[in-house]
Amino acid sequence: MPRKPVSLGWGVRREGRTLWSRNSTRGKSVGGERRKRDGKIEWRRWDPFRSKVAAALLMTSQKASELLPGPGDTCLYLGASSGTTVSHIHDMVCGSNNHHNGQIIAVEISPRMMRDLSSLAEDRSGLIPILNDARETQSYAPVMREKAHWIHQDLSIADQAENFISIATSTLKNGGIGLLSLKAASERQFEGDDQSRFSRAEKLIEESELELIEKIDISQYQEQHMVFFVRLL
Ligand SMILES: C[S@@+](CC[C@H](N)C(=O)[O-])C[C@H]1O[C@@H](n2cnc3c(N)ncnc32)[C@H](O)[C@@H]1O
């Protein structure tokens, strides 16, 4: 028997351990994911093994909808890659032909990834790809129509927490939500095991203007990763 869907906000639903977003480009998948119809609406499967945001939605002990932006929000996505997760965020924030009037600034440093991201954006109005180093906020802050309601950082670089704190405090609105997907293996410059690297990031966040709401262990889906769910005070 199929599970009854539970809404996690506009355009996203959960069925047991499976997540779906409401496809804003009907008839098209982004990375070969499954699609299915329910009446006139088409849903795309959101894979927690390919998306840290999806993994965090399944592993949080908070209300999952609180981790997500809403329709019409302004969002900043750092480390967009070819746009797998960005596309699902677009489904809920913009919808087809951006009828919600959302904005997603998606920053990516790799020209190879940017080619795919730019072609994704052709079909998805409201999605703005920027080829740049995400640490250089001056390269994308002027493109943002306002401070962000929601940001996600997924950069496999050193000093992920320091960078996140600096970027989030300057680009989020007060009360805005931030997700930091932290990869322990990228913090090799610090002694110790994965847990001590996560604890170091936690301490830095607690000393900042960000309120740490939850540390979400997503290692079941993404090895050596923790998602820090924060709010700007
Ligand atoms: C793990 S992948 C992101 C996956 C993506 N968030 C998703 O869920 O579909 C990390 C991406 O960050 C990009 N990246 C690494 N350092 C960066 C930087 N300093 N600025 C912008 N992008 C960067 C990499 O090129 C890579 O595409």
C-alpha cells in the first residue's frame, strides 16, 4: 500500500522515507530521477543520497518544513554544482514560470558545472547562476534583490564554518534560516577525528550571531557529513 503523502510546505512532500518536489518543468527530470503524476501535478523524486538538504529533511528531529524556504523567498545557494538540489529548491520557491516570484542565487566555482547549471536555469525562471568563488560575497550580493530568507552552503573547502558564519551574517535577513553541510574530510588542517571537527564548527557557530537550532547527522546518506541548522538572530 502506498504511504499517504505528508506536506512539508508548498511543493514538497514526504511519503515514508521518500521525498518528492512538485516539478516546475513538467515532463523533464534533472538527473534521471523518477517522476510521477498525481492528478494534474507531476512530482520529482528528491534523493537523499544525492542531496544533503533532502537527507537533513529525513534526519531532523525538528519539524522538517522549518528547514525549507517558502514560495516567493529569496535564497542563496553556495556550491550549486550542476543543480541537483537547486532544482528542488526552485520547484518550491519559484514554481513553474516563477509564478511565486522567488529568487535563487546559485554560486558555483567550476566552469564545467556552471555549463549544466546555466542550461538548467534556461528552463527555470528565478534561478540565477553565478560563476564565482562563494567566499567573495561582493560578486553576488549586488544581484540579490534583498537579503536572503534562506541559505545553504555545500562547499568542500577548508574553514567551512568560518566562511559560513561570515557569509550568513552578512547576507541573511534577521530571522533567516541557514543550512551548513559540513564535510569533516575537508577540514584536514585540524587535528582529531570527525566528531572533534564537528564540535569545533559547533563552538564557532555558538560564538557567532547565529543561533544553532540543530546539528543533523546525515552520515546515513552522506558519509562524514553533518548539517548545521541555524537562524540569524
Ligand atoms: C558537493 S558539491 C555540491 C552539490 C550540490 N550542493 C547538490 O546538492 O546538488 C560542491 C560544489 O562546490 C563547488 N565549490 C567548491 N569550492 C567552491 C567555492 N569556493 N565557491 C563556489 N563553489 C565551490 C564545487 O565545484 C562543487 O560543485
